[in-house]
Amino acid sequence: MDSSSSLTLLNPNFKSLFYPKSIAIIGASKNLIGGSKYYFALKSSGYIPHEGKVFLVNPRVSELFGEPVYSSISDIKIPKPIDLAIIAVSAKIVPKVLLECNNQVKFAVVYTSGFGESGNMELENELRAVIAKIDTRVIGPNGLGVLNPYAKLNIYPNWVLYEGNLSWVAQSGGTMARLYMCLGPLGIGFHNVVSIGNAYGISITELLSHFYNDSLTKTIALYLESIPNGREFMDLAKQITPKKPIVLWKGGQSERGSKATASHTGGMAGSYDVWQAMCKQSGILLADHFELFQDLVQVAYVRPKLPKGLRVAILVAGGGIGVEFTDTFQKQGLIIPDFDDSTIEGLSQLLPSVNTNFKNPIDLGEMGYDPRLFEKAFLLVLKDPNVDIVVFVREPERFEIISELLRIPDAQKATVESLTRIAQQTDKPIFCNPSMNKDDEKAYAIRHNFQITMIQAGIPVINYMLNIPKIILQLNNYRKFLDRQSTSNSA
Amino acid sequence: MDSSSSLTLLNPNFKSLFYPKSIAIIGASKNLIGGSKYYFALKSSGYIPHEGKVFLVNPRVSELFGEPVYSSISDIKIPKPIDLAIIAVSAKIVPKVLLECNNQVKFAVVYTSGFGESGNMELENELRAVIAKIDTRVIGPNGLGVLNPYAKLNIYPNWVLYEGNLSWVAQSGGTMARLYMCLGPLGIGFHNVVSIGNAYGISITELLSHFYNDSLTKTIALYLESIPNGREFMDLAKQITPKKPIVLWKGGQSERGSKATASHTGGMAGSYDVWQAMCKQSGILLADHFELFQDLVQVAYVRPKLPKGLRVAILVAGGGIGVEFTDTFQKQGLIIPDFDDSTIEGLSQLLPSVNTNFKNPIDLGEMGYDPRLFEKAFLLVLKDPNVDIVVFVREPERFEIISELLRIPDAQKATVESLTRIAQQTDKPIFCNPSMNKDDEKAYAIRHNFQITMIQAGIPVINYMLNIPKIILQLNNYRKFLDRQSTSNSA
């Protein structure tokens, strides 16, 4: 690929899709897990009655939930076109219903499944032909559609709307829900969320172009099983990643997994090696399973700082964890450098020599839990010229006892405050691991609230230690991509 | 190694170490994180006053916490020897104090650190010489000592005593605590726990011999950074693993991590490749980081069934997860086999054809959450001759809504009941993944309680999907070791 290529970034107008003023639910019925789910979702989120109008459509019913039901789109007596239709009718009549939407509806979400992914190729072809012919732009089929907290546009009743700057497209409804529900409670909010399913109509690349131009989108997350034009996707990504990080989880990496995508969203996945190479060349942060994806998105959202290299300082309290992190990081290709003499000298002046270790991995010992000493030690390490990244362990479960032992009011608060100052001062990536010490509800609550506070302070918390080196390697690829870009731009 | 070798299994008498009737705490003081910690631990757990006598020793204090303090061991006016002494005095006087214990104390835990691991080789040599000379048997130094729920022998105040059949030895106090606190609340209990530190006295192999003969120990867990005689350890392990699973986490695997162990417990770690090969030859289940170790111990404790091969059936509800598991498992060397025609035929008769997939990975769809259908589908898959292992996803967070939709009283209870029957019927390994769908306190509580219930039912729950293939590969190594053993025994 030519890095100087300048693919025109389309700027599709998706305003009516993400901020619809009117919504028709075609196929609403008494079945609460069909189209009517959207009615209750829009009601519980406050879209109904405040934000816009919702119309229920079903030729066989005249009233539902106290609302009138229209027999067809044309029956609805408002000026057309309607902004968004959600189509939840049986697969066979989806093409017919979409034809009726032509010129009447700007955007349609096809919730119905049962096309190519179920082996019904004939129906798929019929649907594709209709989609190509009509003016209505289509999301799906086999997808849950669109969520936008700012527009109170919701997919499930009782889902909390988490506002923020992440936009997220998934070729799996379950995965869409999972990321939303795992990141939202941590304080990571969303602008536009799209469960795009088989993606016969609006494509991933169109959505990417939209997010590139959308000022509320600062980070982009994607779960893709297949895309028809990988080259076009990568050319576009390459123009976006210098401005906004893209995190991609590619499903269907193995031969068998690729087969499984065919019966899930109906696509062919392509070779994973090729994907990996293309992501590296386009500055895309790549994950190969959910937990890593979730953490990579957290990092890209919370602290998108890139390392200058792979030299990691490990800062812990307790020798066992230092050994564990060193083992894991070094096995995955990271460097655990020796410190500059001045760093070791500074640490020795700061902390007692018993039960501590000032070589990398650093064991700060019990006294290292004193937030004042911790801040000073952290800054010393951060300034070391041999260090590109700092990974540190703070065990929130211990803050209570530390406060007692050190006779300070709130060790956690003081620690987070000092870390906030540190995070603002440095451009080096820093990661916290909270090292689960107890698996019960109280300990979870402590860790969970700590993570929320840390994210507010701009510091990602990576719960599963094994993900940390993988994240660092991805960030380093991204940095190398940007270096190449700026070299070729200045040349 | 010669598999017919028959190393004499020593049967050391550690009764007074693990079930002491009298304990002296040497170096008890007002400092609550020193030796006095043990006093409060023994008090809170009920050892004091019910199980045995505790004597505080410190020449500079005459009373502490309302108890008399003795100036030395010989000062304590009870018939000698005392069963156990805990030594928490400064490093320099540890050798002298131990000499005073000779013939007066059966076992001593040296809590004090500051020997070889801190670079004080002279003091280490002095201590080693004393330990070799005296009758008192020593645990440590630089270790937290011994915990035994059955004897109400505790290490930390307020630690719950979790009774069970796991015995656990760790060369890191922090790691000892972590496993105890992460498994205990899940219902996995302990017999003997030893934080052995630098292990200058009683060796890992002596403890292993003891656990081999100990009827309350059914599973053995080890965190080791170094052992002086690897060959002896492996010969012994080889005789134990056919009877009791041994799970080992080896710290200090990388060059730099190995260096870090030197300043942690003072040993040299040895090549990790050699350890890996030796574990394979001895039937030891090997982990390389905490989270995997914890899950391997869970599996060895809860359901120590071994697979006949690497062919995994994946049973999920939702296409995205099926793709993810297939990708991950296949990349790590597992086989996702095609099912026998009769299995697919049986599944098709059981479940609707829409939104389901009866090829491996199986997507049971929404209806698969019906506990009755789930049980039947599970049994069909389990009986398939092409399947060695079943990995399934049940999302406990969804049971409430499923109960509502299916109009059954308690979908979780019914599911666990059917899984209990299934687990009892089959010798194939089965693993559950609960697929975190929401990261908040309520969802955690649901998952946590589900895991406790499942463990009671004899089914391990592996929260981090990436650990599952690693566990399966370790179990398969173990099975191959046992196959070789039985062949060479019958030859």
C-alpha cells in the first residue's frame, strides 16, 4: 500500500440514523423479544415521549400497549420520509417490507435473521437486490441496530445510556452488548453503537468515514468477522488512525473459527496472518479475543499515549508479583531494562533497604504504600532515560489497612490524587494492575470502584496481567506506524 | 528418569508442626505487624484459648495484651519440647535464638527476612549451619509459616479458615495469601498451607512426602522459585501424581525473572525449558502465572478427570462466542472435531433450526437456555465418539430473564441440577465459562454465587476463556504420563 495515497474520505450523512426524529417499528407485536423490545427500550430511555415520535406497524393488530398500530408505513399520517424504521418481520417478507420503505423511510434496521448465515442464499440474493435498488439505507440484516445515548436511542429496555466518545460497530449482537455493558459501568461512554449483522447495506467503511468526521467520536472500536473489501477498509483506516485510534477484534482467525463465522454472519473471514500484517501497516490496534479487546479499548480511550520502545519498569510491592510480571513480560518480548544509577540512588535515599529491591522489577516494600513516597518513587522511575513504560501494582484491597498502619486519612484517595498529577505530567504510557487478592463481593466492589476512579484520573487499569504485554506490543506497532507516516509526509 | 525407580517415600512426622498443642511467639512486641500478628491470628481463629497454649517471648517486655511475656524459651515452665515456635526477631539474632530452641522446640517458623535474599550471605551461612546442627526443624526464613484450618492454626487476624483437601506450599507469602483468599471463598478448602520462604530447613520434598501420606490431602499446589535438588523433587513427584494431582507454578522462568527470584527468596531458578520437560515427565500440572495457576488448582481439586485426547465440543448460546472459542482453542493446538451424524440429527430433533447451529461450535440459540433442552443437548454431545472434552458457556446473568421468558421458577437451579447429574454420569472433563456480560457489582455477585454452586456440583468454572485451552493441554500431558506409567507397570 502506498502511504501517500489519499482516498477521499466520504462524509455520509447519518444524522437521521443516529439522531432520528421519528421511528417506525415494523413487526411490533405482543412478543416482547421481537420488535416490541425496541418500543420498551425507547420508552425506558426517555426517547418516548421526549425526543421523537415512535410508530408501531403491524397489519394484523390495531392497538398495542395502549398505542395505535398502523397497517403499513404509508398509513402513518406524517410528512415522509420517516427517519428510521426497525424491521422485525419474518425473513421471507423482509424484501417486500423494504420495498415499501423506499422513499418513505431514510434508514432501516433489519433485525430479522435467516438469510445467508442460515444457508438461505436465495433469500439473501433477493434481499441484496432490493437493498441495492431502494433509497432507504439499510443496517443489517441479523443485527440489533443502533444505540446513541445522546439521542436517547436505546436497544434494550433498562439498558443504562452511557454517554461518551467511543463509537462501536459489531458484527455480533452479543459482542456489541458485552462491550457496552463491560465498559459503560467503568465510566467509558459511547456516542454511536451499531450492531451491523451481515452488513448487506451500509458498510463498515461508510460508518468509519462517518466516525472520522464526527466530532463526538474520539475512539473507534470494531468487532468484524468479515469485510468484503479489505483493501478499501485498510486504506481508509490508515487515514483515520493518525487522528483517532481504531481498535479491532477480528473474529474467525482460525480455519474452523472462520467456518463458524459463515453460519454466524454469513461472510468468509480471510487469512488472519494477512489481517495482522494489514493492521500493523494501518496503525490499527488488534485484539484476538474479548478480554484483550476490552482492555485495548479502555487504553485507547483513557490514555492513548504511545511508548517510544519496549523498555518496561515494573513497580510493585511484594517480591512474588515482581517475578511473575518479569517472567510474563520478557517471555512476550518486552525488555526489563536496568535503571540508570541515579534512579537506584534516588530510590535508596527514599526507602528503607530491608524488604525492598531497587532494581527492575522494583519492590517498594510496605513503605511504598505511603502515597507520598510512592509518588516520589514513581516520578524517579518515570524520569529514567532507560524506561519507556511504567507498569505498577496497587492493590486497592489493601488501602484500608494501609491507612490504618500509616495513620493517614485515606490512602486510596491520596494515591489516586498523586497518580492524577503524575499522569498529567508524563507522555509515557502507564498501566495499573490491581492484583486481585480476594475473590469475594466486598473485594470486587473495592477493586471496581478503584478502577472507576483511576479511569477518571486518566490511568487504565488492566485486571488480567497477561493482557499488559499484548497491549504494549500493539501500542508500539501503532507508534511505529505513526513514525513512518510522519517520515513519509515530511519527505 | 527410570519410571520403575522406587524412591523411598519418607514419611516425616509433621504432626506437631501442623497440629501444635503449644506455640511460642519469640519476638512478640507492641508492633502489630511483627510476631504479635500471630498472637491475634491465633486468638481470632479460636486456637486461643480452645486448641492449645500460646506463650509470648521477649526479654525486654514482661506483659503484652494482658498476657505474661517470658524472657526466653527456657523460662516457659511447661514440660518441653514445645511443639512450635514462631521467630520474629531481627535477622542478626535469629541463629542465637534458634540455638536456644534446640531440644526445647520441635518446629520453628522463621518469619524474619534479611538473609541471602538481601545479599547477606554471611548471615545466611551462619543460619544454615545452625539449622543443620540443631534438632529443631525449621520452616523459613523469610516465610509466613503454617496455616491449618482443622487445627485453628492461623496466620493473619480475621482470615477465615477454609477447611478442605488442598495442601499448598508457596515460596512467597503474598502468593500464599492470594491463592488462599481467591479459592477459599469459592468453596475450595485447605488442609495444610505453608509459606516456606527461603527453605533453608524443612524442604519442599519433605513436605511433598508428608502430603503423599496425609489422608486429608487430595490435591497439592506449589509455588516454587527454586529448589536445590530438582532431580529428587521430580522423582518424588512421579510417585505422587498417580495418586494425587500436583499443580506447580514455577516463578523465575525468564532470564530477568530468574534474577528477580534471587532477591526475593535467594535461590537460582534454573532453565524453564528443563522444568517444563520435567513436569511433563512427572505428571505435574504446570502454570506460568497466577490466574492460570488458580484455575488449574480449581480443576485439579473440583474435577480431576483427564481427557482421552484434544477433541473439544464447544456448546454456547450466541454465534460470536462460538467463533471466539473456536479461534482461541484451535490456535492453541486443540481440535474442534466434526460431530457424528447421529449427534447432529439428535440436536435437530431437539431444537429449532432458526438462530441455531448444530455443527461444532454449537449455537443452541435462545431455546438452549431451557434447562431441560440444555440437559438433553449436553448429553447428546457428551456421548459423541469424536468428543473428548465439553466446554460450555452458561451466562448466570441471564438466568433471571430466562426464567421469566420460559416461565419456569428458577432456570439457574434447574440448570445446575441437570449439570450435577451430567457431571456424575461422565468421565469426560467438562468446563464452564460464564462469559462476563456486565462489569458491575450486581453482575459480579451473580457470577460469583453461580461459580460457588457449580463447584459444589463438581464442575469447574473458568472465568478467563484464554485459560481453558492451556488447562486442557496440561490435563492431556498428565493423562499421557499416567498412560505411560500404567504401560511400564504392566510390562
